[in-house]
Amino acid sequence: MSGIYIHIPFCERKCIYCDFYSIENLDQIDLFVNSILQEIKIFKSESDFVGGTCFDTIYFGGGTPSLLKVSQFEKILNALYENFCISDNPEITVEANPGTVDKEKLSKFKCIGINRLSLGVQSFLDDELKFLGRIHTSEDAIRCIEFAFESGFENVNVDLIFGLPGQSEERWRENLFTVIKLNVPHISAYNLIVEKGTPLYEVVRSGEVKLPSDDEQAGLYEITMELLENAGYIHYEVSNYARSGFECRHNLKYWRYESYVGFGPSAHSFWGNRRWWNVANLGKYLNLIAQGKLPIANFEILSDEKMVEEFIYLGLRSTGIDLKKFKERFAFDFIGGEIKEKLVEMKKNGYIEMDDFKVRLTRKGFSVCDEIAVNLVSKIKYVLK
Ligand code: SF4
């Protein structure tokens, strides 16, 4: 089963840290929705390779998808059902920002088959929300979560960000305690990343804003793992925690290296050994679609070596490297030769756990996930030579 991603490139206001493709001019939403319908049709007619595939996840990300009308979601979903095989029980997620939805809109989402909400809360503290440039208040966020449950959504995610300037451990704990108390079944807790080209990058570079040190950020990450695991959440990806059964099926596809197709400006797709991505510009996107062309900016054919690397990296970041799938896909054993020695050493030092099926990170290992991945990939390269 594969996944479908739809990128909705509109936001009421850009947040200072965000480098996702989105624009603040909402005038072209109608035209954009019609173009997405066209893109789905063009893709279907030009991509025989998806023929026998069934899709079991649909994810509306952005941008701020919740700015679309319910009828616009309905049109897009109808187009997907008309053009592709969609499984009986698909996970259909919509990213929504507090302040852009009310209880009535959420209830209508439910009625048209949307069954998972991902809420961009980021913080429950008003001064932090203001710093990040969010359009909502803490009160809006709590109300939105309550609306989601009252509208019948069980599968709800809340995004939170840590590592803000001057953020103490106490204030981060306050955010975590609030989300735990609200009984949200899925939490994505991301470290604030300073991306080049964002206003945040400029204020950090000029020294106007100082972020917590690496040690302080590591401390906040430790607190996140400890509090959420103690509250019964499963830590199933570096930044993601879920109650059992609420793991995001769509995101698991990315981490398990499974195929997905993306529609909309800047959306990425991955199929077999091929990755391609759409133009990250609404004007160019609309023009290409109007000419009956797919809005692809570029593509990449992945070498075996690159795929092995990505498989290891993504597996380590999430539920572990699946040894059976690794062998099926790459026709050699992951555990062998020099790697075995390295793994035994890592296990002894408490960074990984392994059995006959998986190699997975421990809590200590998650804190240094990138270093471990680089280390293992360098050994694999040696083996591949
Ligand atoms: S709402 Fe989300 S996508 Fe839009 S600017 Fe803020 S972080 Fe980026």
C-alpha cells in the first residue's frame, strides 16, 4: 500500500522559522484546487506504474490546509477516489491551525471521511506563540483540541516546538504537561531548527536572538522523552510519540521507505528507486497545469548505495532497521562482518537494542541518532565496496 500527499500552499501569515513552501495571498485558492484536480488526472494518465497499487493513506499538509473549504476537500477526495484505488479504511489526515477551524467545520471534515487531525499548536504559552509568529493564542489552541474531540475525532496530533530562545526546562515541561492533560493520543515534539532564508535565521545571525546551547537543547529533548514515555506514549520516531495504535500510518511510510505520490507545489514523490518533486512556486505550478503538463521540477534516480543509506537512516530514526526487509530489498544481510562488531559495541554502550528482526535505538541512542547513522553507514559503504 502506498500513500498520497497533497500540499496546500497557503498560510494567513508566515511564521518566522518556517521554510515550507507557502504564500500569504489567499486569492488563488479556488484556482489552485481546480489545478490539483487536473494534476491528479494528468498524473493518472501518464503514470502506468501506479496501475495496480492501492493507497491507504491521504495526507493534506502545507501550508495551512484548514484554510480550504470543506467542499474543496470533498472535490479533491472525490478526484482521488475516481482516479486511484483507495483502500477500504484509509487514514485521511488534515493539518489544521488553531484559529482557522471551528467545531462546525471539524464536524463536516468528519462527515466527508477525514479521520485524523494534525494541529499546529507549537506552544501553550502566549509569549512563545508570539515569538514564533503564530496567529493563535494558547486559549485558541486548547479550544481547538477540545473541538476536535467533541466533533468525534479520536486520532488527533498536536505539534509542539522546543528549544526556543530563553525557554527554561520548567516552561517546556509546562507545555508537555498541558498536552498530556488534554489526553491527545499523538504528539510531534520538534526541536526549533534555524533554516537559512527565514526571518529567524537573520535574527539569530545578527545576535538579536540567542538560542539555547546544544547541551540545553539535549536536556529539553531528554525531558520530552522521559515525560511522554512515563505518560504512556510510545516513542516511535525521533520527534514523534503516540499512544498504542495511534502511530501516523502516513508518516510511517516515509520512515519505512515505502512509496508515496505528492500533488501540489513543492510536493515530493518516491517510487521504487525514483524520487521527483514539483515546482515550489504557485504561479509556475498553475501555468504548467494549464498547459496540461505535470509540474515536476526535477527527479533523481537513487543508486543502490544511496538507498541502503536512506533505509538505515530512516529506520534508525523510527521503529528500527527491519532486518528481513533489508535483506529482501538489498539482497545481503545487514548484520555481518565489521558492522556486527560495531553493533555489539553500540549495544554494550547502551545506544541500541537488537534481536533477530530489528536494530533499534534506545533512549540514549535517540539523543545521538545522527552520529550513530553516520557511523553505521560508513561501515556499510565499506561492505558495499
Ligand atoms: S502555519 Fe505552518 S506552514 Fe504556515 S508559515 Fe506557519 S509553520 Fe509554516
